[in-house]
Amino acid sequence: MSRAIVVGYTATDAGADALALGARIAVASGGVLEIVIVLPSDDRSVITPPDAGFDRHLREVARQWLITAAETVKDAVSHNGHVRYGESFAEGLIAAADEFDAGYIVVGAGSGGLRGRHRLGTVASELLHSSDVPVVLAPEGSRATPPGELISRVTAAVGTRPGADALLAEAVALATGTGASLRLISLATVDMPTGTDTGAIRLTGASHAHDVLAQARDQLPRVIDAQVLVGTGESIEDAVQEVGWDPGEIVMVGSSRLAQPRRLFLGSTAAKMLHVLSVPLIVVPRTRATDGARQ
């Protein structure tokens, strides 16, 4: 696998979480960690004209932050620090991912999130509507896990609709690149009015989920052995909690079918999963650009 990992860094808890998780993935996969700070571009409105003194101050602050990040990572993984400019932090990270031919963009949770949980901040939300490479969401508290901690398992959450080729390819690449085991899950839920006979509906939903998983497993390379599991519950959140999660696990989901090709859009199922997941989540575009021809 050995592709660059772009980390969106700031000297905050969220930045530390992203840095720690990005370093773990880079260590496990043999990739290079590209630590990126994005500053405002020169294309500002006339309302806020450039101020040379303030710009110098921002650049110095960014330089100090990169020094701090490098001291945190130390010799755990090959890493580089960069200051880039963009109209938004997310835009700068996407441009950096293209520049470094990165496999992932890693960002931390928004402020105010519970420890071990996800909360989408502004940067993550923008990335999930515009990135053409997988976005890794680090739950709050990821900074407590050292870079050398193994990635024990990669779980691909396969939806109940066919068409998971890009997701499966990314899951196989990450699992084989890091030496982690691979698991395929599908979530079957019952969301019916009170009094409805949910027993038969639950069985039907679980059966359909098993069929989807069987189809997905058939698409895997023959040398790849994957565990399959159906999580059931009254809601997506219940089904997620019913599935067991390893502390060193990473979950991968595909972006919504509503997403543009080679772009992300967080679907309703993945959004609900975020409410209760305590492990990192990677959102994969429906299709991936090839041969560097990202659009």
C-alpha cells in the first residue's frame, strides 16, 4: 500500500488526534506522513485586505506548530511538515492530497465531542462533501494511542445495495497493507410502527443482509479470507452497538449513492453509525480516480 497519509493539523486536541491516528496508519502501512497546516490564501475579499505583519505572524505560528507535531511523532514514522494555502482548510487538504498522491486525508473530531466518539467539525463536514480521496475521521481521544499500536482489524460496512467495489478494494488494500484481519458487516434494522410483527421482518432483513455479504465476499480476491457478520437492531445505532469492536479496529464505509463520481457524501447510515462508533471511520468515494486523473 505505502501511500502518503495527509494529516490536517492544528495545535488542538483534534489536531493531536488526527496526527496520532495518521501516524498509526503510516507506521502500519509503511507510508509517509505528510503533516499539513492550511493558511488563508491571498485571494481574500477587499473587506479583509492582506496584512503583511499578520501574515508573517501566521506563518511563524504554523512553523512552530509543525515543530511540535514533528516532536510528537519523533522517529516513529517518516514524516514531513508543510504549510499550504487555500480558501478553506478542507480545500487546502484536498490539494495537498493531490500533490502527494495521498491515500487518505486524516482529520480529528469537532470540538465538544465525547471522549472516544465522533463529532463532525466544519473541516470534516466540508471534506465529506468534496474530497476525492478517502477521509479518515479520528474519534476524540485518539491521541492517547501510540503510533506503534497495531491496527488489529479492518471492517468494511457493506450496505444493503450492491455496488461496493471501491469500498472492498480499499478495505482489502488497507488490511493487506497493515497486516490486519478483514471483516465484512451489514446492518439489518427494523423500523416499523408499534404493533407490527417485526419478527418476520427482522428475519427478512437479516436474510437480505446475508445475501449482500455473500455477494461482497465473492468479489474478494481468492487469497483474502474475510469474516462476515450481520448486525441487527431496532435502529442503525442499535445494530452498530450489537457488533463487537476491537480497540485497534478501523471501520470503512462507502459514500452515499447520491455522491458525485469520485466524490464523497456521507449517507444516512454512516451518519448514524458515527453517533455510537468508538473507533476510527474511513469514508470511501463511490469510485476512485485512476492514474492520477483526479477530477
